[in-house]
Amino acid sequence: MKTPRFLSAAAVAAALLIGGPAAVAAQAAPTAASAPAQLSPLSAAAVGDICYSALPSQAHDTLDLIEAGGPFPYSQDGTVFQNREGVLPSQSTGYYHEYTVITPGSSDRGARRIVTGEATQEDYYTADHYASFDLVDHSC
């Protein structure tokens, strides 16, 4: 019997639901050298989408400030986003930049951000401090 060289997203999801991470590791073990490269595209699958009109008004304000080039309310706004969580598609360092979306009632920056990519209208919104992202659809 031929050993599979990669796992599909569905196979990984099923293994995690049924047997947990150990099941994924056990299935991937025969081709350990190729496993990380094959699993990395799963992170990009975690990106959803959201209509511009469904964003909170503060996200609209942030996108307007980005378009205008500032000024931004926090010194961290406009800094390089490292994508350490690996949720966004993998790109070279400096490709993504992050901006604060003000959270009413929060005494600090809060968890909401817009992360921009270099492509035109490549804006991602996160309400949970980088745990998940939605690509903003500017046409709706």
C-alpha cells in the first residue's frame, strides 16, 4: 500500500475532531519532512470574509485614516505586522501592517485591528486580537 505524501484539509479537520493532534501527527509521521509544508496552507483557510458595510463604524474610521495616511491615534499604528500566528497567508516581512480599531469603553487599544497587505484593498479585520481574520469585501 502506498503511503500518502500529504493530508487534505478535510483529513486534518476530521483527525483533530476524532483523535486530536496525536491522530494528525500519527498520520503525518510517515512523511515528516513534507508534513509542515503540507499543513501550512491550512492557516490561510482560517481567513473568512466580511462586507465593508458589516464592519463596526470604528473600522470604517480606521480604513479612512489609512487611506488618508493618518494621523493615527496610537504610535503602534502602521507598524509591520509579523503574522506570528500564521493565520494570514504567508508573505515576506513588511508585507502586512497593523492599525488599531478603537473599541468604545476600552481603556487600552483593545483587541480590534485592521491589518493591511500590499495588494489593493487587501484589508483584514480582526475583532479577537489576531486569532481570526476576515478579508474586507469593499464591494458590499
